[in-house]
Amino acid sequence: MATRTARAQTAGRPTSAEDATGAFGTLTAAVMGVMPSDLDGAGEAMAGAVRTVSASVASAPDENVLMGASLAAGLAIGLLVGGAPRLLAAGAVVTSVALGAALLERRPGRSRGRLATPAI
């Protein structure tokens, strides 16, 4: 009777290290069989999206990039203080850093708006 109770409690879960290793191997094989075909399309789509965003930021006025960086930084701080999931807050931090870096890369002589100081 004790054996029947123990089997009922595990209900399909691996009960030994060998069973767990076998289940993990099966899962790994299934995932690896699906991933390569999906990753090719995802990588190309991500590269296209990054190029599009990079071109948009490069052509935007300094004020717009500064406003976007400030908004993303404020959002990140608010999410962290508010107790949102860290992955969500990390997305806002990455956006803020990327926009801030794009703004810092601009030379004063190549102004796209009023913020940049004229070259002397």
C-alpha cells in the first residue's frame, strides 16, 4: 500500500536520477530539432528592426532623442521603484542607454536641432 501511495504522489514525474536524465535528454532533442529553423528567421527580423530603429534615431532631431532618452530613463526608474519585473525594467534601461549613447555620439557641429552648441 505504501508503494501505491508513493507512485500516486509522483504521478508521471521522474522518480530517479536516470528517469530525470532521460526526460531531460528527450526534451533537449525536441527543442534542438525545432530551434534552428526558427532562429534563422528571428535573427533576420531582429537585424532588420535594429537597422530601421538606428536609421530613425540617426535622422531624428537632438530634442526628440533627448526626450526619448529622458522618458525611457524615467520609465525605468518608475518600474524599478514600483516593483515591476526586472526584465521589463531592463528593457527600459537598455532603451534609455541606447538613446543616450546615440545622443552623445553626435558632434556639436552636426546639429539637428537647437540643443547642440555651434562649433567654434
